[in-house]
Amino acid sequence: MKLADLITPEMPAGTALFLQWDGYHVFSIPQRELVRADDRVRFFGVGGKRQAQESLIECALRESTEEIGAVVSHLESATQTYFLAADGSLKTIDLADEIRPRLILEKRQHSSQSSMAQDAPYYLVAFNARLSGKPVPSNEIAGILYLTDVHLSLIRRWSGLTMADMLSQGAQIDVQPHQAIHQSRILIPHGTAKFLIQQLPA
């Protein structure tokens, strides 16, 4: 089976990237997170929604260029692909693609702002990728957050950890000029970030 057989071009889907730089995992904080009414800020893998007539690989490369500059040198095929279903079950699947994604995440609960009907499937396909230079936040990305496995483990064990807590533990953040991400905001992992945390040893 190939990825296009599982997620056809007509299905709503998007992509994300698993990225590392200088020993850190690389995550994005979209500008939309800064206008939330609460004290939280979610962080995500770099990526976005697929456009019409666009392959998932094309989507991943386009989104990365738009969000962090032309610093992704190539996508790397994962040794195995995880499928995280909407009910929370996790399994591995075999794909015959030359570049296999690391994660396929199925989503069926959508925000009130989404145009999709509740229970309609949306698939996030996440690839491993190699960086040729340091990411730079651009367009709708307010900042790039750099966290290690130690930081992710802290977030797994303790709820309510803030940006200030992580920065005091050696995390890093690059913010666009004229943007401000208040350090009192509580960090909430989403998508690939949440998956990485769940994969850490208990």
C-alpha cells in the first residue's frame, strides 16, 4: 500500500515536519496563538494544510519554506510509520513509498472555527526532515521554539509549565521582530509535539 492509497488527493489533509537543530526539537508557535483569550499557547510541528492538486510531500516542502525559510534540505524516509487514530489507538503500518512518513494522525474533532463537519476525518501526515540552516520564523509563525527531550519530559510530568519555566531550563525561542510571546503563557503541545511527548519513556 502507498500513502496515496490511504489518503487520496480528495481527502482533507495537511503535513508537519519532525525537525531538529543543534540538539533541539524544532516547533512553531503560530501568530493565531497570541490572540487566544486564555493564558495558554500551543506549539506545533512546522506545517499546514494541503492545497488542491498538491502532493503531501509538496505540501510539506512548501509549508516549511513559507514558515521557516528555505532551510529544509530534504525529507527522510522513516524506518516505520505510526498511525494514531482518532480514538487514541496507535499502530504501525507498512507503506511502499520511497519517502515514508513517520506519523499519520487522524483527527475527527474540529474546532468551532473549522468548516469541516464534526466526525469528518482530517489527516496530518508528518515526515522526518533534515535542516541545512537555522529556521527563521516568517509569515504566520510568531516564533520558533527549541526544546530537548528533557523539556518534553518535564511537560509530560507537570501540567501548567510556562514559557518562563522552559527558558529557565535551557529551552530557546526565536521570535519575529515586533512580536511578543509573554513568558507567563502555559505551553500546550499539539500534533507532532504531543506525539513526541507520548513516545517518551514513562
